Amino acid sequence: MNPHASHLTGIKSEQYHLSTSPLSKNVAKYIRPIPVIVSIFCLVGYGFSRETRVAEGTGCCAESLRVNSNIEGCDSGAVAPASPCGAWGSVCVITAEEIEASTAQHLGDVLKYYCGAHVLEYGMLGQPAATGFRGATGQQVLIMIDGRAVNDPQFGGYDLNFISLDMVERVEVVKGCATLYGRSGALGGIVNITTRRVSSERPYTKLRYEKGNFGLRRSAVHFGKRFWKRCHLTIVFDERGTDGFRVKDDYDGQNILGRIDYEPTSAARVTSTIGRYKGHVGRSGSDSYPAIHWRQEDERIDGDVTLHTGRSGWSLENSLFFSDIRTQGVGDSMYSYESEVYGGQVKASFRVHRNGTIRLGSHIQRIQSESPAQGEHTVHESSLQATAELRPCRRFHLLLSGQCDGHSEYSARVSPGLTCGTEIPGVGLVRLSASTGYRFPALHEIFWDDGEPKIEPEQGTSFDLSLSRRRNHYEVRGSFFANDVSDRILWKEDSERVWMPFNVDTRSTGFELSVQKDLFRHVIFGSTFTYLDAENRGTGRVLARNPETLATAWLQLSRAFIRDQMEWKVRIETEYTGRQYADFEEKVLMKKYALLHARMACRIQDLSLYVTFRNLTDKTYQSRAGYPMPGRTISFGGGWELWD
């Protein structure tokens, strides 16, 4: 197991080999063609259509049980295709404006303040960062970009440094076991990221630069232009780096994203995106196990082409995608690997009577991986999803869901789900959700050591009772949740080593509260609070690195002058992390800590200047034991928007 790649696995650090039964291979053999058949059926249905309109894209709303699409500027009478998050009711939505106003360095900081996420960081900017919800590990949270899963097939997680905040237009988050339209792997939740799209008729350019202590540097360029009245081109380039504050803790990374949106007719839209990330990072290791000679180079290329079509009463979305993921351990090739992913997916929605909607989806993909430690391996994954949304009466919603996941190394797995909600006048929306799901092991878990213990897919069960209320000046969301995950490993002892399973039969219960309110005309307040009781039911011990309490709060003041040509904005953020243990035996208790951040910004027409303070109290803390975080950091930056 790669000790330097544990950021992708969350809590887990060792996994094992799976022996495949003939039954598993036969079932996977017959389920693989099914998504292709569904895709052909949907395409034929579109071919016979004469009347076409495109569905409206309103995004996911925290008070809506309806599934909304991400398609922009379309007819509201059409049925929206299945959003990765919308089908699961209570969704947290974070906009680009909220991200820009915060002190966030990476996506984890954003999720922490708006969704109450627990973020494990291994150092300052560039060092691995993984997010979890409600006791889930980084492997169990599915990260999606524009509706397509991007979790690393080798280790199962996703380093939050791989996506630049300058490329994010909107983030949608749903917690708990939500595998529908996210495929297997979403036992802890789904984070769907929508990339930026410049839709201005005039050519648009934005330049940004930031400089701070510890050698922190950031620069970004946004460019957008319309061609032939129906085609929009968006390009975003971002470069980040730091000298670090520990030995061999430096980082240098570049992101580039290109996106083309083309509308050949008013009935359809073609979207094509391609992104490339390349990073070099020094890995110091932990205080107990330093690795001062270790360096890592990461490179990732993702691309996809998507066709959106629809009319009043139904819609269709087809896409093809690929990924090329490479990690090179400089100085030790044992921890190097390369993965290639190719696949496609289809989503269809259509109305049944006036109070019902049916949504279907499928995906199929091929993963090929090669590494010095494991050799070459190829696996196939596929899934079928279906939901039925019903409105028996005006204020009551019922959502029935089902998903079947297939894997070439396992038998097929079926995951049902149920969500019901009702609107209580004067109170808000009340929802009750119950769902199950599976997470197939990552490649390093399956093929790490031939002939050793067999790993079964993780099975998760989630229950959620939530209440949300939104008005013009405030929004409140509260949830009581209970999650169970069974991670079955057949393990044994020998003279050389003992296989120690992690997260076997875990139980997590607790409650969450989120508030956002306009206190005065120019003052906004937001806060989140999470209480978590998580334990391993086999040992009765707590889950390591999962705080019992998490709390965040932020206060934002803004004021415009001179006919809105000048604007001041001040934001203060605070976070508190309560009791947590660094080990599974409850012997190493980590320090509680509270942090204070601030940001002051001034905009004068198209020019903006800002200063950001992180950890103002210069508090010594660690979000993960053995990996100290930097003290007070200050950075200055500015941006300039141009329209030609």
C-alpha cells in the first residue's frame, strides 16, 4: 500500500486482493450490454420526435424535490434530465459569487463553511485534501464534474487540489447514501461541480493574481467569446504554487479548462469540455514517519462530449467521456501508476400523466490500469438507474428509485431508495429518505496482493429526516441522520503480518443544522453545526479522525457607493473542531482547535483588490494527526475584468 497516497482513501490505509467467482463474471458479462441498449432506445425515440424543446436549467434548490437540469436558457415546460443531485431532495447549492467572497484555498474550504463537511488536510495548499460527510471517508464521497464521476479509479478518492476554484460556476452537494445517477461509490454523498461558462455576447477576459507568505502565488486567466451567434467558447487557466512551510513541502500546479457550447438549433445543445491538471508536490510525510526525499508528479486529462435534446414533456442527454490519469513517484516507482478510463452515459426524462415523471439513466465504462506494484489490469463497470416521481396531492411528493450496478470482478448489486416529502404551511418542507448503495473496491484494493483476503463491496444504508424553510431573507435546514456501512473483509493471520480491516460495520448517527440570514440590508450571516456519533460496531470504538462536533460561522458586510461603481466587502469566518481521536483504539486524543479567517475586498468598476488573512490567531493545529498546518498566512491579490 502506498503510504503517500492515503489522502485518496480517507481513513483506510491497507487493502487486499479479491478472488473472482465464475458467477460474478457471468452476471457482469450479461449486464454490460444493457446500458448500450437503453442508449439506442433513447436515440431512436428522439429520431421519431418532430417537436423539440430544451429543458430549463434552474439548478438544484434546497426546497425542491424536483430533479432539475444544468441546461441553460431553455423552455420551462420541458422535463429536465436527471441531475446528479436533484433527485435526492435536500441539496446544498454554492454559487461562484459565494466561493469568490470566501477565504477558501480549495474546494474543501468551501464545503466546510456551507455544507458542514469534514476536511482532512495534510499540509498547506497543494498537499492532499479529502472531504467527508457524516463519518464517511474520502473514498465514499463521489466527486462529479458536470455530472460525470471523476474519482480516482486506482485509490477511489479525489484530491481537492485537482480542481481550481476559478473553474467552478456552481457546486451541488447531497449527503448520505445517494448512489442514484452517481453510480456506485456515493455512500457518503455526492459533490457535483458545474464548470464555468462565459455566455456574454462580447469577448470577455478576466485576469487575477495573488501573492502571499510561504511563497504563495496564484494567477488565473478567464476568456470567453461567442462565435456564429450560437457557439460560446470558454477558456480558464490557473497556476498555483507555494514554497511550503516544512522541509520538502513545496507545490506547483497548473489547471487549464476549455469548454465549447454549441446550439445548432433551439432544440438541442452540444457541450464539449477538456481539462488538464499537472502538479509537482514535495511530500514530507508525517512527524512520526518523515519522507523528506519523496516527491510526486500528478497529471490528469479529462474530456467529454454531451448532447442535450428535449421537448415539452421529455428530454434526453447523451455523453461520451475519457480520462487519462498518471501519478509518478519520483525516487520510488513502486507507487507510480497510470489509469485510462473510457465510457458513455445516457439520461432520459419524460412525463407520465400530469403528476408523474419517469427518469432513466445508464452508464458503461472501461478502466485500464498499469503500475509496477500490481501490473496491468482491465475492469468494466456499468449501471442502470430509474426513478419515478409522483405527486398524489398538491403538497406531497414521492420519489421511488432503483439502481443496478455491475462490475467485471463482482456480481450485480441492486440499490433501492425512497424519498417522500410534504410541505407544511408555516413550517417548511419535511422530507424522509431511506436508501441503500454499494461501493466497489478501487483497483489497488482488488489487485494489491494476489492470493490474500477477499474484499467484498461496501454496502451502505442511509436514513435522513430533514426540515428546510426558505424565505426572502433567510434559509434554515436541519437533518437527523443515521448511516450504516458494512465493509466485509475475510482476513487471516500468518507468521509475517496480520491483516487489519478498517471501518467494518460502522454506524454513524447525529444531526446537522445550517442557517443563512440577511441580518440587515448589507449584512449576511451563515452558520453550520454538526454533531456526529460514529463508531465501529465490532469494537465499540470511535472512528478515527472524525470529530464529534464541527461548527462554522461567517459574517459578511458589503456596501456600494457612487452608483454601484465602487463596492467594499468584508468577510469574517470562524471554525471549531471538537474532540477527535487519531487512532481506532481511542488512545491518541487530538487537540481541539478554533480558527479565525478574514477577507477584505474593494471593487472599483472592473478592478478588484483584496487581502486575505487565514488563521489570524496563529493557532497551532492539525486536521490529521502528524501533519501540522501553517500558522498565520496573509495574501494580497487583484483582478481585472475586460469586455472588448
